[in-house]
Amino acid sequence: MTTPAERYAAHRQRMAVFTPALTEFQSLYDFDLDFFQVDACRALENGHGVLVAAPTGSGKTVVGEFAVHLALAGGQKCFYTTPIKALSNQKYADLVRRYGTGKVGLLTGDNAINGEAPIVVMTTEVLRNMLYAGSPTLSGLAYVVMDEVHYLADRFRGAVWEEVIIHLPESVRLVALSATVSNAEEFGEWLQEVRGETTVIVDEERPVPLWQHMLAGNRLYDLFVDDDHTKVNPDLRRFALDDLRRTRINQGRRSGRRRERRPERYRPPSRTDVIDRLDRAGLLPAITFIFSRAGCDAAVEQCMYSGLRLTTKEEAEQIRAHVETRTADIPRADLDVLGHGTWLAGLERGLAAHHAGMLPTFKEIVEELFTEGLIKAVFATETLALGINMPARTVVIERLVKWNGEMHADLTPGEYTQLTGRAGRRGIDVEGHAVVLWAPGVDPASVAGLAGTRTYPLNSSFRPSYNMAVNLVGQVGRERARTLLEESFAQFQADRAVVGLAKQLHRNEEALEGYLEAATCDKGDFMAYARLRQRLTERERELARERSGVRRAEAARSLERLRFGDVIMVPHGRFAGAAVVLEPGAGKRSDDPSPLVLTINRQVKQLALADFRGPVEPVDRIKIPQWFSRRSAQHRRDLASTLRNKTAHLDKPRPQKHPDSTREDPEISDLRRRLREHSCHGCADREDHARWAERYFRLEKETAALRRRVEGRSQVISRTFDRVCAVLEQLGYLEGERVTDEGRRLGRIYTELDLLTAESLRAGIFDDLGPAQLAAVVSALVYESRQPEDGRAPRVPSGPVREALTEMLRLWGELQEIEKDHRVAFLREPDLGFAWAAHRWASGDQLDAVLADADLTAGDFVRWMKQLLDMLGQVADAAPPGSPVRRVAGRAMDAIRRGVVAYSSVG
């Protein structure tokens, strides 16, 4: 803990480097700027761009706000971009409180407020679209803040960040704010290349210290017992080992005696117990991360049913008043559908869920009440960790495994850091706390590894898209576009990897020269001799594989001919000797007709093809009684005795030889002859030379593979761009260096299915549809089911909607074949799962009926409707002049923009 004198000295040291602008900016805050904030602000004031990589809650957004301050002071513009609309809304509200509504605007695609203001908050996609469209709003732009720039690694949306960074005018200074990443310097070097002077500032110190704990049984253990967070608590290790020992003992009892009393299983503390324990320890407010929407809602219900109350009567009244004010515009009927009463009852007790399935307005209310200290316990999915300003004193992680969309995977150190970064409120808490709930099988050392690894690498997910290609070619031409794309962070990282690979390639080539020298023979060309030996070995292996395949096929055919009661001789293996067939063709695989047999040693075994080296012929036959049971030991003994008597006169089976195995292959004969005749064959050091030659061949093979990797990485982005352009040329969107009219329309469509949308417009699929029908069809271009398909076809309105969707799917199939021809794959299959809900809502049906029929949460419904609105706007903008689609799309948007969709804030 620092003394007042030390804090005063640090403050004087900061103030010594303050400029008038920075002094004025400092006066806006009731806390002293940290050294890293001062350094970043000074770099920005000196005309540099900056990259700030710092932990969550460290105050890196202050640097972005200084860019806003400089822009206003200089009569210029600043755009503040965020990855998600909720963050844009939050930042807009923050800046409005400081500078007023006249100086701040908001552009998110759904909302457009004062878009020509000097300070505009927007999502990154909006800025990308403005850059491609050459929007006049860009005039006077001096600063762009890219908050949460580590989103660049997102495999679905990350490319947008790189597009913006590459295409921003040179005069614009960039402020990139990132979570702590392990390769910040590498990212900074790339920014230096593409944006000019860029100062990289990395700060790994949390402003509020974080203590790591595990809740095991009824005890809250410290995870570490040293200040450096390296030594795991021995008591916690002992607890885990004792539980493992008990589990093994119980497993042994369970397998040994059936009537043994069932062992007690470890029961984790209930969610109520966890919150109550944190409350008694003074560790609330807390956010508990549960990687399931249903789990978050269930947690609130469990705490309510247990009678848990975390608020006073006065706090409950404040909560009710706040909620009534914020939901005053929502019709009572819709509130009932949304479960408002139960939700409010939880809030009044200080309990809430927070996940993407909630109505956006409800989520915002939870965020507001939590920030004000009225909500004490929030159960949230990981989406809350994505930059929303909602810190807590404590973060609880229920499980260290989550569903990533494809499988249940362990949390990565980066994900763990992002989640626990919510713990510790700057200016309120002197320390934050992270609590992991212990479960059987969890190794405290593994948790310590997650907690101790505070950084993760930032890797590009950039790749050219169809929309990007037509926009770039239209702006700068094809060759310049290729050059621009080679400036991407993806290519920068690929080239970095190529540097290392190229060094290894050079070392390999030097080693090959050394091996060649060591294999030199004074009697002749030893490498030519060695290649003959190598080819001889390869040919012998090929022949062995061929003969093995023939023998296997012959054995399989002969096994298929076996019958019940046939006596056969197993030539080798553990079951070598006589056997009688009990069940022919008992193998599960059609290519391995393995029979079930009784051996002469009374064992019932299933044989395999590996037990035979050639065809199998019955040597005798035994009549097996109908009452024979292979489960009867007596029956097996009797049948084995009969088998022994039947085969007593037969010789022991000899290893089978294939008739062709003695005939030598002509190529092998020729190779052996050439070896004997070679001048190096009689060299006394022949085998020593051969060892060096073998090393040469092994390294030569490795080097060839390495060379292919180098060639594959070089210009990988521009090669993909060429393939994308080839698809566009084939379809008529590009003609060499020229973008066609259809290409310009494609350039106005910003969606994953951009090309399919443009082709659907061109094919007239939307032309004869009404507003509700168009909404249903266009929904297939934006919607993606959260759950894998269950095999049932989604419900789709009949008539024109079904016909249009069928035609769209056919068109998608044709485009997929074209993509295959050009070795690209950008277009996922359209998802029809939202068509019915979109049609009903656009037709005027009520919310309760639509939600009940659609199997969607209110939050999901509103989110997809917002995206559908955006897509309909793009379709209208891209439709040819005079097309009826423009008018119908506008009417569809008006039909959708009602009720919860109209009054919900952007989620």
C-alpha cells in the first residue's frame, strides 16, 4: 500500500509532463491519470497513432476520450467505433453526459442520431461501409478510436477491423484500444507499416488487484499462497487429492460388492449457497458466469424460491421506480408476454440474469441497476464480458468448460482473463475477487495455469469477400487492390511465419550440402547408387502391400463361404489350431466377415482377417446339435472334445504362403542387377556412405514439404483475392478492371451471403413478393440457428414464399459449385428457420402468438428482426432503379418496425 507522500510524489511526476491540453483534460476526471494513460495521450498529442493494450477495467478508454477532446478543441471530427451496438449505445450515453447532445451522434445501422456531429459513436461495420461508399461524413475526420480492437481475431467479423485500418485516409490518427495480448508489439509493428508513426503502450498492471479463489465444499480457498501467484495452495491440492482418493475407493467398492451402500457423491454448493456465502464475506456485488441462457434464468429462479433477498426495502422501491420509468412505453400485454412480473420480482430482491435471449431494454435496465449498486447478483453468459462497462467486486465461474458452437471446450487463458477482468471496481474496490467453483476432476494446478496466463495472442481472421472485392476494384483498380490486401495483418503474420520457415529452409539446404559431401565416394556417383537402393526398398514395400491386399481379399471371400459347423485350421496367432464355426460372418463390417468359432481349447472367439494369410478351406464338418448353447460350459466341453477327435489325425497348421510370393518382380530383379554392377557396390565404406545418403533423403523430403509451406503462405491473401475476382468475372460483376452495374449493386450489400443476395436480386426472386412475403424470404439471408438442425424441415409459408425460397436454395447450390471450381468457400446455406416468424410479425400478428409459434426468446426475436430490418434496407438500396423491390422493402420495414421491435433499444 502506498503512503500519501508516495501518492503525492507520483502525482507531481505526472503533472510535470502535462501540456495545457492534457491539464484541461485531466480536470474532467475525479482521479489522477495513470502513467500509461499519460504516455498514450502525449503520443497522440504529438501526432502519433497509438495502440494501448491493457487489462479490462484499467481505464484505456480514457485515451480514446482524449482523442475526442483533441478533436473538439481543434474543430475536427472523431469517430468512436465499438464492436457491438450495446457498447455503442453505452459510449454514446457517456459522451452525451459530458459534451451534450449537440456535439455527439450515434450511427449503428438501426439508429441514426445527429450523424454529422463532430463526435460520432458507431459500430465498426458502419465506418467500413462509409469508407467504401466515400461518404461525405468523412470530411474533417481527424481521429478514429477503435475500442476492443482485439475483435480483429473474431472469425466472423474480424475482417472489418482490418478493412477500416487499411482504408482510413492517411491523415487520420488511429487510437486502437485492446485487451492485453501477448503479441501487442507485433500488432503495433503492422500498424506502423500501414498507418505510419504508431506508439505501442502495453500496461499489464490491473488498477485493482485481483485475488483468485476456489470454492470447494463449504470453504473458500485462496488459489495462490504467494504474492507472485505461482505457488498453488497446498490445502487446496490436498482437498482435490483426498476427493480423488475417495472416488477411487468408492469405485472399487462399487465394482466389488453390489450390496455395498452407494457412495456419497460430491454435491457442489447451490447457487443460493454461493451467493449467500459471498454476501456474508462482503464480496457482493457479483457476476456469476454460466455458459447457458437457461442456466442463468434457472439460477435466478433458484435464488428466489429459496427466499434469498439482497436488497433493503428502500432499494427495492428504487428498483421498481426505475423499471417503471424505463418500461413505461411498452404495452402491458407485451410486458405480460415477456414475463415482466417475475423478472421485476427478481430485480427487487437484487437478482437478475443477463444474456442475449433477453429483450435489449431488459438487459440495459439490469446493467443500469447493477452499475448503481442496486442489483447485487447477476447470472450472465460470457457475452457480458465483451466490453460492457459493468464491473463487480467478485466474478464467479461455475465451470471451466463451455460450448463454443461446435463442441464443449475448455476455457482458454484469454477467455478466463476476459471473464475475471470484470472483478474489481476502480475507485470503489481496493481489490477484486475471482472465484472458481471446484468440481470433481478439476485440478487446482490447471486453474492456476489459467489464472497465471494473463495474455493471449492476437491472430488475424482476415480474408477477402465478394463485397470487398468489387468495392476495392471500383475504388483503386485490381492491381492496387491486390497490393492493399497484401498490407493486411493476416499477410503480415503469414510473412512473419515465412521468415522463420525460410530460415529453417536455408539451414536444411546447408545440411543437405553437408550430407552430400559426407556421402561422396571415390569409386563413383554414390547418390545415384543410393537412389537405386531407395527405389528397391520402395518397390519391395509396394509389392508387399499389393500381395497383402490380394491375400486379404482372397481370405475375405473364403470366410464368406464358411458355414455353420465347418472345421477350419487357424494358421497362426493366439488361436492357432483347429476351430469349428458357430456363426459365420459375425463381423460388424461388411469387408471383414469374421466368423465366431469354438477353438480346440473350449474358447468362443471371433476371428479376424488378420488371423489368416490366405484363403481358408474347411478340413471337415461337425454336426452341431440344435440345443447347443455357447454360454454353457458343458456344451463347449463336449463340442471341443468332438473337434479334438475329428482333427487328431491332421498335422499342425503351417504358416501360409501365397503362391506368388516366391516369384520375383521384374523391376526388383533389374534393380538388384544394376546395384551389383554399380562401381560403388564394392566400396569398403559403402554402408557408411549409405547412412549419410539415408539422412540426405529424409531431410530432402522434409525440405520439400517446408518449401511447399513457404510457397503456400507467400501472397496467400492476394491469391484468394484473385480467386474471388475470378468468380465475380464469371458471374458478370467484374470485367477485368471494370466493375459492372451489377457489381456496383453487390458493393452495397454487406452480409455474409452478399453474392447470393445480389444473385437473388438479379434473378428476380424478390420481384413478385408482398411486404410480409419479402420479409420472410430475406430472413433466410441473415438468420442462423443457434442449435444444430434436428432433422425437421423448418416451417415456411406456402405459395410465393416457399417458391422463392426454393429458387434461392437452387441458386445457392449453383453458386456453391462455382465456388468449388475456383477453390473458395464463402457462402453458407441460407437458413429458413426464421421465415415463419418474420412472415407472421410483418403480417401484424401479436407478440405472444409469434413467440409461442417460433420457439424463440424475446431477445433473439428482436435481434433477428433488427438484422432483418438492416438487410431489407440493403436490398432496397441495391435493387435496380424503378424496381418494385425498393418500394416493397420499405413497406416491409414499416410493417416490422412496431411493438417490441420499435421500442427496444439496440441489442
